[in-house]
Amino acid sequence: MIRIVAILCGISALAGCAAFSAPGAGPGGSGAPWARENRESRQVIELIAYTQRVAALQADEQQRELNASAQMLSKDRGAYGRVRLALLLALPGTAFSDDARAANLLESLAGAGASESPGPMQQFAGLLHGQISERLREQRRTVQLKEQLEALKAVERNIMEREQARPR
């Protein structure tokens, strides 16, 4: 988890730096894209810090934060609220962990990242969606392997029962 958060911090920092080196960005050029990217970069960093803080809380406090994030999203379906709730739902080791719901929340944002120049929030959402989707694939594969193992054990039991039931 710490490694993922560190990677996300680095990517968000790089995304923020990209806004400063973009042609036409800054006070002399088109200010609106620069301001939006700067704001989104700050929001991404804020979300990462928020998630780290929530991860360190007790279970009841984490649940309160989840409820607050869900209420925030119900009032404003914007990217910030979606990513905030998805980050909480993707926290491992919590009672409310729900990777499928988190991936669903990020689906539209991650798809928006395929545009010509996605902003930092879309880039972060795409990265987070990819991580969560991979975790879901691994979970499905684990379930599949456990089912195969149980089937092999059943076959082995049947063979052993036949051997014991065969007259000698």
C-alpha cells in the first residue's frame, strides 16, 4: 500500500510539473488550462494525503469518512468526489473495501483520460482504475484457482473411496 501511494505521489507531482512546462501555459499564455491543471494537481496531492490519513484511523472513524465522502458525491458528482470515494473504497483491510464499486466510480474518468490532453485528475483516476482493475483480476483468478483445487480434491477423494470400496 505504501509503495502504491508513493508511486501515486510521484505521478501526481510529475503531472503538476507538466502544467508549468506546457507551451502557452502560465500568465503569458492561456491562463485557464494552466489554472485548471494547477488546481487539479493540488487536489490529487490532497486526495493522496487524505487517503493516507484515513488509512491510519480506527474503523469507526474510517466509516464516518466513507459516509462523508458518499454524501459529498451525492451532492456533487464531479471528478474530485468520485476519486475521493473510490480511494476510500479501495483501501485494503477496511470493513467497507469494495474494489468493484471503486472501479465503477472511476470508469468514466479513466475513459476520459484517453482524450488528447487529460488533466492530472483524469490521469490519476486512470492510474487508480488500472491498479484496482488489476487487483480485481487477481482476486477472480485466486477464486478460480481455489475452485480448481477443490475440484481436484473431490476427484482425489472419489478415487480413494473407490480404492477402499474395491474388494480384495
